[in-house]
Amino acid sequence: MKILVGIKRVVDYNVRVRVLADGSGVDTDGVKMSVNPFDEIALEEALRIRDAGNAEEVIVVSAGGDECQQQLRTGLAMGADRAIQIQTSEGLQPLSTARAFLKVIEREDPGLVLLGKQAIDDDNCQTGQMLAALWERPQATSASKLELNGNSATVVREVDAGLETIEIDLPAVVTVDLRLNEPRFVKLPDIMKAKRKPMDVVSLEELGVAIEGNLEIGHYAPPPQREQGIMVEDAAQLVEELKNRGLL
Amino acid sequence: MSKILIIAEHDGQSLNISTAKCVTCAQAIGGNIDIAVFGSGIETIAAEAASLESVARVIAVDAEHLSAPIAANWANEVLAIADGYSHLLGPSTTLGKDLMPRIAALAGVNQVSDIMAVNAPTSFKRPIYAGNAIIDVEVPAGATVVATVRIASWQAAATTGGGSVEVRSASSNAVKHTRYVGLKSGGGERPDLQSAQRVVSGGRGVGSEENFKVIYSLADKLGAGVGASRAAVDAGYVPNEMQVGQTGKIISPDLYMAFGISGAIQHVTGIKDAGTIVAINKDSESPIFEIADIGLVGDLFKIIPELEKLLD
Ligand SMILES: Cc1cc2nc3c(=O)[nH]c(=O)nc-3n(C[C@H](O)[C@H](O)[C@H](O)COP(=O)(O)OP(=O)(O)OC[C@H]3O[C@@H](n4cnc5c(N)ncnc54)[C@H](O)[C@@H]3O)c2cc1C
Ligand SMILES: Nc1ncnc2c1ncn2[C@@H]1O[C@H](COP(=O)(O)O)[C@@H](O)[C@H]1O
């Protein structure tokens, strides 16, 4: 079986993102870009499944401009077998991303598609579910445990009420949560090796996907600021302050 | 005029507060508001939904296979009744996040995630980048609005309404490819994080599962819910459903008390809507103090017993 893993290029999670003064976007000038942290976890899981002998090939897929090849290379260095860039210069929203992924699925016929539960730039949390719907296959979102049993999988999902377990038939889309695993670090020799691994580039047009129905993104604003707080000296002062504010 | 359908969230016993919050968001959009309740044996839940202020009608779809919230099953039922609605809304909880994008894709539209404010019936404000930017999003003319509602941004609607209830049977069979196995909850009887007025949280600074007792003890004294940072969950001090933050729960209590939490952006994004944030940390340089309304530098193991004594 093949496993497809979605890799999105996003602003690194350590960067404190700032809105541009004219409200036209956020400042990405010279900002560190990385693989979406959830996608690293998705890839790690795929590699472990392959290395346990339950899959033959792990393919990393990213949709975006040529700069996303950098993140695909990181994926190859982590251990993916090959990469596919879905090339587009336009801003993709989850529906178009899902449609493009579906076309790649039709070409590659994977047994499992692993994505992050959310991309930490737009925090949309949609792509995997949309893909599963369009593919008419099961979805398991926010997975913190994944067990393959032949043609099906048992997935533990992190939900608001606790841990939910479901069983899904393969092929399926699984989106991963943070506690599924700890991704490996990339070693220098692997980065060199990754340069020789195949990277296919296919445009959105070649896949026959047109971007339609995008939501219109208007003004960007910084979040409302909280008022400057105060410091208290000890527990007694804290209790008094809370009482004064009617909180106790 | 907008015609809005809200997908109710419940645990088989009662309506989740997120539904009442979706109703308030729907009121801000304006128009006719209906609620869909899926499950089995859901009369009381349907009645609860019908009592929410300004709800016109509750459509209760009663079937055994809808009792577990399998997104593929619920999505089929939503699509079967979606005709004529301009807006399909669900809460931005793990249930809504699982379900609504599936519906959006089947309806062929993009989804608006995490509505925090309504500018106009098809224009909304939502946070991105862990709440570091707020954007205006406009749904293209003629497209159905499929959206999740950021529940920390909305008050629950009152229960003074009197809508009608219409019971229907399911329009599709259970999907075969997905089977529900079960739910394991680690939490006890403490107030639910997402509706609690007070929340006491612990981070890595608490040090162990055993030490978390001091957090529970203070929380019980205050009648508070208990939260945690991701580091505390990862270290196994507490179960996952206690995680507060970008990838955990976004909460809005009147009072939030953080003990031994450094204040990473991903954590802070989950508490920005709290009325008052109190931070207790032994490191005066900790970033949590930048957003705290009241800060106290000190050792939590010394301060919590003092607080408990003062509260007696
Ligand atoms: C994609 C992504 C998503 C994430 N999502 C979340 C999320 O949803 N929620 C979340 O919380 N984190 C999230 N994180 C993790 C986040 O970046 C931080 O690592 C985490 O919040 C740190 O938890 P902490 O503050 O408990 O631990 P630390 O940063 O280690 O802080 C511990 C604090 O305890 C203090 N301390 C120690 N001992 C004592 C004592 N005796 N008394 C008082 N203070 C003491 C220390 O001074 C320190 O400030 C996410 C990270 C990533 C990459
Ligand atoms: N442009 C993209 N390229 C590759 N993967 C993507 C892209 N957009 C989204 N994904 C995948 O879908 C997941 C969820 O993204 P989102 O729905 O945007 O929150 C991400 O974690 C990725 O695995």
C-alpha cells in the first residue's frame, strides 16, 4: 500500500506573527517557514507504518508555489520515498486543496492518506474532512493513536469529551493530533540523500482543477489588546484583588 | 432573508451549551433559525433545543445509527434537509470541526471556520495564526454559508423560546465503512471547561500527576473547572480533554488561574476571552505575565495552600 502525506508550508510555530500596518496581510518578510507541525507528525506516522512493513511507499504532497519544494525536501529527508508538488501561484483554500488531492489520489491509489488536523497558519481544520467527503471514504480526525488491521484501522480520536475510538475501512483519510508520535529529527546525511529522491511537479491545471468559490479575505486586524495588568505581592493581596473585582 | 440551520451537539442526554451559543451567532446573522438534532431517543434534547430564544423549529431525526456522531452519517442527514437554507452552522468544537467541512465539501463550498463576529449575513470575522490576526471573510454571493461558530466568542441564548419540534426518521442508512467503538472520558464531575465560570489550570510547573492534586483541590474550593497546558497533558499529568489552547479548548471563563504555565502563544490563544486572567509563576520573566490581569511571582506549592486557607 502507498501512503500519501500532506505537507503544508507555514510560518514556523515559534514566530510571533504580526499584521501589516495597512491591514493587507501578515508580515512574512524574512520570517522562518517550516513544515506544518501536524504534518510532521503525519509523516512520522507514515514512515513508522512503512518501516513496520505495512506500506511500501510514502509520498509527500504539497500544494503551493515552488517555495513549498523546500518543505517537501524536508519530508524526503525525514524519510519519504518521493514527493509531488501541486503547483499553483494562487492562494488555495481547503476545498480546492481537497479537490487537487483527490486528483492525486486517483493517480496514485493510496491505501491511506495522512494529513494534519489543522494548518497553523489559517487554522482552518477542514482539508482532510473535505477530501474524505469528496473521495466518499471514511475520515478519522484528530487521531492520537492509529492501528492498522489489514483492510481496516482502529483510530483513537482526541475529542472534547475525552478519547473516542472508531474503526474505519481503508482506504481512508486520517488527520493527526499532536500526541500521535514525536517526529524524528532530520540528520545531515539524510538531507544530502533527499536531494536525489524524485520530486514530481504537476500544475493545478494539469490536474484539471480550477479554483472556484474562494471566500474573499478582506481586512486583517491585530487582535484586541488586553489592558495592562497588575502584579500583587502575595496570596492575601491576590484574594483581596479578586474580591474587589467581584470574582470571589 | 437568511434561513439558518444549526446542527445541535449533545451527549445523548442533554444539549451541549455550544448549541445555545450557535443560536446567539445565528441571531446576529438574523433570519429564521431552525435546529437539527440527530440521535436516538432525543425527545428531551429536541425540546431543550426548541426552548432556545428565537428558534422557530427543531427537526429531530431519530435513528439508532445516528446516536454516535459519525460525521459521514450526520452529514448525509444534514444534506437531506439542507435545501432552502442559506446558512448551515455548527459549533467549533471537535464535533463541529469533524462534521461541518464534510458538509461543506458535499455542498461544494468553502467553509468559514470559527466565526467570532458577524459583519453582515455573509461577512464574518475569524481568527487565524492562533489568534494573532483577525480577518474579515466574505462568502461569495449565492453560495450556501457553511460555518463553525467559535463558541468562546458568544453567550448562550436564553431558554425562553418556544419553537416547534418535528420528528423525522433518517433518510439514509448507516455508512458501512465507519464504526463507532466507544468513548473514554477521564474527567470527573467538575464543571465542563467550555462552560465553567472559573477555571484553574496547571502546566509543566506542577511537575507530576500526583502534584496535580493541589490544582484539583483549589479548583474544588472555587467550584472551578480544571485545565492544563499541552506540556502537562503530554507529560501524562492529566488527560487530553483538559488541554487549553490553539489545539485544545478555547475557553472564556470569568476567571482563569494559571499555575506553572509559561504562556506560550499556543496556550494564550485559548484563554484570551477570559474575563480575568491570573498567573502564578516562579519566574518573573515568564511571558504569561504579559497577558495576565493579575500576576503573582512565586512557588505554586507555597501559594496554593495559602490561597486555600484564605478562601476558607
Ligand atoms: C502546533 C502546536 C500546537 C500547540 N498547541 C498547544 C495548546 O493547545 N495548548 C498549550 O498549552 N500548548 C500548546 N502547544 C505547546 C506550547 O508551545 C508550549 O510548549 C506549552 O504551552 C508549554 O506548557 P507549559 O507552560 O506548561 O510549560 P513550560 O513552558 O515548560 O512552562 C512551565 C512554567 O512553570 C513555571 N514553574 C515551574 N515550577 C514552578 C513552581 N513550583 N511554581 C510556579 N511556577 C513554576 C516555570 O517558570 C515555567 O514558566 C502547542 C505547540 C505546537 C507546536
Ligand atoms: N497546500 C497544502 N499542501 C499540502 N497539504 C495541505 C495543504 N493545505 C492543507 N494541507 C493538509 O491539510 C491539513 C489541514 O489543513 P487545514 O484544513 O488548512 O487546517 C494540513 O495539516 C495538511 O496536512
